[in-house]
Amino acid sequence: MGQDANQLYTAYRATGEQRYADKMLAYTRALLASTPDPKLINDFYCGDVLFLLTHTYDACYDRLNREELQKIEDLTFQIAKYHHNVQRKGRVENHIFDNHYWQRAYREMLQIGLMFADKNDTAKEILEYCYELWTARAPASGFNRDGEWHNGQGYFHSNVKTLWYVPSLMSYVTGTDFLQHPFYKNLGKALVYAWPPRSMSAGFGDGNESFNYVSRQRAALADYIARETGDPYAIWYCNENKTATADMDMRIYRIASADKMYPAGTPLPEDAPKALWMQDTGEMLAHSNLKRYRENTFLSFRSSPFGSGSHTLSDQNSFNLHFRGVPVYRSTGYYLHFSDPHNLLSYRHTRAHNTILVDGIGQPFTTRAYGKLVRMLSGENISYACGDASNAYCGLTDYPMWQKNFKNAKVEESVANGFGETPLKKYRRHILLLHPNIVVIYDELEAGKPVRWDWLLHSPVQFKFDENGKDKILTTYYPEKKFTSIARIFSNSDCKLSQTDRFFSAPDPKKMRKGREYPNQWHMTAAYEKSAANRILTVITLQPDGAKPLNVIHDKNGNPNDFVLAGKWKLRAQLDPSQPAELLIRDPKTGVLFSLGNKTLQIEGEDYKREPGTSVLFDVMDGKWTIHEMSDIEPMPTGKLHHDQP
């Protein structure tokens, strides 16, 4: 009835035809004559009830008698008692993740406040609270200016209605442009880079695997931003994605904003960067060719200060790689249930992602298990990021909801299941896209005692293994898009390769949606022999059918740390963990250079003295050859600071 009321109300306001109001009245009177349902504590159920009540009250006020009006008000504030009073005691403004509240309940409480504030003190207080809460913690937690959703791409669409409705309303009421917030300023670009047209998304958060095309809600939000701000990225996104018109919630907005239409042929801005640094959410999103998806390599990397839990996953320092719109290496499992065994052990757990396990143990489900994206550099030829997940392997969850979920699912947080304390001291991952089709990963690993390092890689297709001593070669072929991916792994330590197409905990067939396929996926583990420290270098090459092979070989100079990539790039990686970390990548022909380490560099024939341990990129940036040197930048804190911190 609540969902029907959404369309009935729209039809009545648009046409004035009384039959739509008559149906809303019939629904509401039937509801008022019934016994109140105990589900009034369920937020989504209550949202539908509130929509019906408040919109009938608004549209049919003159046709309701005094007793009916009072009943609607009584029931409305009975619901508000559960879904507002509990929030204003300090819960929401001090909580990083309260998904349902922001997706719906906040919006519904705001409407109650607006409707009844002139005659009801509780409503007046609700309105004040909602306004203050939005300006303090919205539109995306108060700690996110990126335009990307901190819960990942999968649940972005659930927040879209709030993201356009509230700033529209508040801008109208106050005469202030709420779209001037940095989140909205960056939104158009973030929509493009996190989920490009004709491709899967960056691949983070619950439900990210559910769609291989841009959702209608996301396209509709881009349409709103395009009309309201003229953002060129949003305009290009809308022109590339034709799904906005399938979105119901914004249908009246689109009709009423016909005079704000944008030009159909607007191209992607010429100065669109090769990569974005989502500094607050902790993601790097790199593309080799956004304009031509058939040629595009899409590398996404996450190390987030928001940690793990809620609709985020335990995937700090993980990456996903897409080519021609399809996954090459991507996180695995299926979001069928928020907290069943498959979700807890084979979807949310670190073993499902392209990162590492320490003695088989992953990252717990808690905001304490955070990562940090501390460096990012990008030019025309190289995009680079450094993630620090040293804090992410921090024991068991301390979050009551997850403790309850484990108990209800009869899953133990045990070492056998991949949970527990670890002696990890350092896990820094340096990841680069050498445009257009080479990925380099350099991992620095240290622990307080010898541990087994499990280096993980997941694919929709089976791996072919080739081994040359400690050098490992992993080959996968993708017949649908006609290309091959080859991942070469190098280390001074030896590892044992294994793979399986079985989940640690299989998805429940009873929870699978009809008409959708849930194929098994391939999970590769490179289990490195126990050591207190390790360095692992990985070079991934993407090779379309018929293209010249991209070889990766040891340099003939005999130095085991030196490599030649595709006949173009020279690479040096210090693989001895007793030595300072060093990664040098250069193209002798053009002069493009990336360096991590301490050594003085030769750039255009001159010595460049750098600070120890920094990352240096010499590349074309904003049309000019530029040297950019960077040390770590700490992200903005999203939770309480320890007393010993300033």
C-alpha cells in the first residue's frame, strides 16, 4: 500500500484526477480501522506506513474528518517514537554507519517535522534535529567529501533518493544552495570513475557484484546533478547511460525540469585525469581509456579509514581489475544474505578479496580494522597509490551487531575460520597502472614473528600455473572478451600455489534469486613459507587476442631485482626485506619515471635529491612534464582519537 501510494500521490498531483485520491483514502481508512501491527519497530515497514499516512494527510486533508486526522497524527507520532526519539539521544550523530536511517527514516522524519512543526512541539524538535544533523553529518557521514559512497558501489543506489531529495528541499526552503557541499561538487566525476558506462563497478561493498551495468538510480542521480549544476562529467555519464528514465522516484523532477536539459553530444572533458584519489573513502580509481570502454583497463584499489563492517567488506589493501568492462581479478562470493555463513566466511571475509591473509587469518568486521590510502600520484603514463593496512588485522570484532550475527549463524570467530590475533606489524601495498595494460604491485610485509603469508588472487575463470623456481606465472583466458591476463609473482621466498573453484562456505541455493546465475569462482592462494618479513612483486599484463605478447623477463645484467617489462619499461624492486624498500620503474625512451625509496634520481640528466622513503613520479601532468614527490598523508579521522593523539 505504501509503494502504491507513492505512485497514486504523484498521479493525483500531476493530473488532479480524484480517483487517485480516492484510492489513497481507501487505503488509509482501511489501515486506520485495523489493529496496529507490531512491525512498527521495523524501519522499512514503518517507512511505507508513514508514506501512505503523510501523503494522504497532505493530499486529502479537506476530505478527512477530524477523528481521522487525529488518528493519522497519533499513529504518525507513535512511529516517530521508535524512529526518531531513539536517534536524537546521540546515536546517529556519533555513528559512522546507520544505513537504513539515512536511506529512508531520516527523510520520513524530516517530512513529519515539516508537516506538523507549526502545531506540535515534538515535530518542531524533529525538524530542528533533522536540519542540524544534515548540516553536521550529511550527505555522506560528515567525513566524506569525495562524491563516492563510503559503503561501496553496491549500496549507493539505496541512498540516491535521500541524496537528491534533501538538498532540493533544503535549498528551496532556505534559499541556500546545498549542492555547494564538496560531496556534490565531486559527485559527477566520482560517478564516472567508480562505475564507468558498459562496465562492472569498482567492486567494493555489499552487492557490488549484482549488476554489470550502471543502475537506474545512479544514472538518475547523475541526471539530477547534470541539470542542476551543469557538471560536465555528469552530463557525459547521462549521455552514455540511457537508464535514468527507468527511475520512478525522479520522474516528476525530470518532467518539471525540462528547461534544464543538457546537450546530448557533450564529450568527456579533455582534461579528465587517468585516475582519481578518493582521499576520504580510501580508494584509487584508475582508467586507461574512459572514452573507449572496449580498450579500457580499470584498476580499483581500496584501503579505507572507514574500516570494515556494515555494508563494507574486510578488504583493506585489496584491488579489482577490469578490462573491456568485465572482471579480470575481482572479489568473490554473492550477497544473498547480510549475515549467513556464506556471507561471513566467503563474501565479507578477507579470503574473498585480492589482498593477503596472515597465517590464514583475515581482517575482523569492525571499524577498528581500517586501512589508509596514504599516497597517490598520477600522470599520463603512470597512476600510483600506496595503501597501509598494517592496522587492519587487529583480532576479533568488537561490534555487538556482528557478534550477534555470528551467534545466529552458528559461525565461530575461530582461527580455523580465519579469525584471530596476528603479529602483523607492516602491510604496505604499492600499486601502479602503467598505461594502458600493465599493473605492478609491490608488497612490504613484516610481522613480530615468522608467519605464513597467503597472497590471494580471484578470477571468474581457472588459472593455469607455470613455475620457474621462485618465479610464478598465473595465466587466465577470457573467451567472451578475447583477451588473456598473465600475473607474474616474484619474491626471495618460495611459495606453494593452489586454487579451488569451491567456496569456504557455499551459498545457500534457497536464497538464490530466480533467473540469476551463481557460478563458482576461482580462488588462488600463493602460500609463502614462514618468515618474519617478505617482499612480493607482482606484474600483471593484459593481452588482447592477436596483440604482440607483453613479456616480463629478468634483466640480462644479472641483478635478480631488475626486470624488463614489455620491452619498454625497466623495473627494479628490492626483494630483500632486510634492505630498505625500493621500487624503480622507468621508460628510458620517454624519460617517464616512478621511484619509491631513498636514492638520488637522474631526471633529464640532472640529479634529483629526494627525501628518504618518498614516492617520486616524473610524468606528464596537466599537459606539462612535472616532478611530483610525496610522503605519507594521514586521512581525516572518522572515529574517536586516542588520548595520546593530538
